[in-house]
Amino acid sequence: MNTLLGLWSLLIAEKVRVRDVTQEVQALLQSLSLDRLLDQRTWPKLAFFALIQPDGDILPVRTIYGDGQSGNQTNIGLNPLTSDKPIWFAGPDIVGSTLLKGRPPKILRAIRIEPVGIQKDMKSVMLGTGSVDPYRDDFFRKVIEERKGKQKTGPLYYFLKILANAGCYGIYAEVNKLQVGKN
């Protein structure tokens, strides 16, 4: 997804700027179709964040799942969400909700983070049997391509699998557990 969304350019950018894309996102969501999503040229347009007013929209929500007997662990699931307060969500989550619900959520504001320039003095790094040149290569694509060529056993395969998962999700997310109402 990071490659399809074009996110590598943000990670190597000298700086970033925020641009309001509220009208653009509203038009995109109104014209959304599965065929359009199968076109890879559509995916960079999904790289936005939107402040929405959830009203039964199906969105990823972190909450306690299960019977409450297993330690009340939280997880993320797709749930109908209604809130009096507006909430920010990433573009792909809003697109998913639009497809699942049959209508887009109420978009109050949408922004896109755009790269400005490219950092200087970055170095290529070795990755498996090849290397990644940050000026020429998309790191996320290279990790997947390198893993694809490996047998599904062995330390390098598992390293690349963990790197792909962490690089595409884990390093951008943090959960700080806070228990409320317990002394």
C-alpha cells in the first residue's frame, strides 16, 4: 500500500507541506467505484487525511473485543461508528467505509501531506542480495521484491517479512495503554 499510495517520497522529502483537498476528496468519494480502485493511478489520490463526522460509517476502531474474561485486550476492528465529535481518519479507511456503507462519510475537512524537495546526503543500503538507493528506489517495493525471491524459510526471509510489515505499519503506530476507572 505504501508504494501504491506513493508514500516513499514523503519519507525522503527535505520538508513537507499540508494542502487542503476537501473538495477534491469529496468529488473522489462521490465518483468511487471498484473498477476505479483497480487502476493503480487512482491510489496516490487516496493519500489524504480527513476530518469526518461519523454517522454509522464503517471504520477501524480500537476497542475491547471478546467476553471481557481474557484480560480486556484491545484490538482494531471494522465497526459502525457514530460520534458527536469529528474524528480524523486516513484516506484508505474512508474509501473502505464508502464502499462498505454505499455512501461516503461526511467530510468536514481533508488534507494531503506533500513532499517538498529531497533530503541531501542519503546513502544506499544493502538489502538481502541487492541494495536500495533512496534517490532511485522505492524502499517499500524493494523490500517486497527482495522477499519475493526468497524461499519461505530462513532468517533473511523472516527478516524481510518483519521489515515489510513493520515498515508499512508498525513504525507509524503506537498504542499507549491507559486504564480508566481502576485504582
